[in-house]
Amino acid sequence: MKVAVIGVGQLGSDLVKVFDDVIPLTHSDIEVTDFSSCKILKDIRPDVIINTAAYHKTDECEDYPDKTLLVNSVGARNIAKIANEIDAINVYISTDYVFDGTKGSPYVENDVPNPINAYGISKYAGELFTRHISNKYYVIRVSSLFGAAGASGKGGNFVETMITKAKSGSELNVVNDITMSPTYTKDAAMAIKKIIEKNLPYGVYHVTNDGFCTWYVFAKAIFEIVGISAKLHPITSDKYPTKAKRPRNSSLSIEKIRSYGINMRHWKDALKAYLIEKGYI
């Protein structure tokens, strides 16, 4: 099984590691917004295309909705069309931000999306293009990623940011009223591989580590595991205004993949594994 991975950021770099016959495609190799550039896939002729390419700077997306839609939506459409031409399975990586966060409990795959920011809107449009064009597809929703490669353009990830600021002695005010499902990209990559290898029914799947928490609780766990004494304070999101609205509770249920025998460890165990991988403990 030949797999093409578009985008080698935080998740893409771990996806490249878990497959044997894999072709990583960086931004210099393929521009998903340009259909003619996507034709490189016709030369490679992979059995599976995993599209992790995304414009994901959530606040910037509010200022550049045209670029956001072009990359996250039109890009998904282009890949879906090419995948059909070469009879490849199309795997589109989406986000918990397709939901508005008002449900009050973890979202399941068939809950109706209602995104509240430009990024979420663009990713939901990408999901729709994927579902309605692709003959064979998986839409994989992930959440709050942390991985060894760090997020391209974001200067690492939340874990690295917290550790760096704590070591500098900075006061850390972290929101305690926004809930999410932390996801270690190494675990997500393995789960995505299993979804493909098990030939699960085509459709939408949530892939996160087990459990959910607020960003404050996540930060507290980082410092407890590493053994850092941090000046950490919980705050409400109204004290930390952002350009893009954030869903209040965008946690995702992983019962669907569990029902197919794909088990995810708890986010605290995954966090510890990440901190070991990075050499902090």
C-alpha cells in the first residue's frame, strides 16, 4: 500500500513514520490550492492520499478568509478530484472546530457541525467537498495536537510554550473554561493507520486521546509531570480575548473507533510519553 502524505508538520511527520511505503509531500512539492500542482499525485499514483495541509493559525484566519478557504476548502476539493481520477482513498484531516461547543458533552461523528470561526467554517467546507466528491474517503477530526515536530508557523505547540514560559519565570494565566481533547500526534498517526488498514467503512471518524480537559488543567498536568514549579493561574476566556471565537467545549467522543477495536490511551499518559520523547523527563 503506497501512501502519499501531504504536509509534514506536526501530524504529517508522524504519519510518515508509521507507514512503510510512504511519499511525504511538502509545500514545495505540492500546492493544494493549485489543481495543476496536485497532478503530481497522478505521477505518484498512491493507494492512499492523506491531506494534512492546512492554514490553521486560527486568529489569522479571521483576517485572511480568502486564503483560509482556498487552502482548507478548495484545496480539499482539488485533492478529492485527483483521488477519484487515480482511484485512491482520500483522507482529509479536519478539526474539532467544526463544532460550536454548546453541546456540553463530547461530540460524536454524526452531530451536526456549526462552526463559529473562519478556520472552522473552512474546514467544514473541506469536509463537505471531501464527502460529496470522493468515491472513497475518510474525514478524520483531530483536536489540540501536540507532537515532536511542532506546529509549522505556530512556533511549536502548547506544551512547548508552557514549558518555555514557566522556565523563564513568567506568570501564566491559562483559560479554565474552554474544554478540549488533547491529542498526541504519534497516537493519532497510529490510529489513522489502523483505520485504513482495517478497511473501516468510509466516513467520518474522531481521533483523539481518551478524555478531555480545560487548557488550565492540561497546563497543570504538564508542570506536574515535568516537575516544574510554575506561576500558573486559571482565568476565564473573557479575560483572554482572541480575534476568533473558540468553542466552549469542543471535546470529541472516540467511541466509534473504539467500537472497531482501536483504543486510545488517556491524554495524561500520552502527554507523559511526549515529554519523554522530547527529553523533559
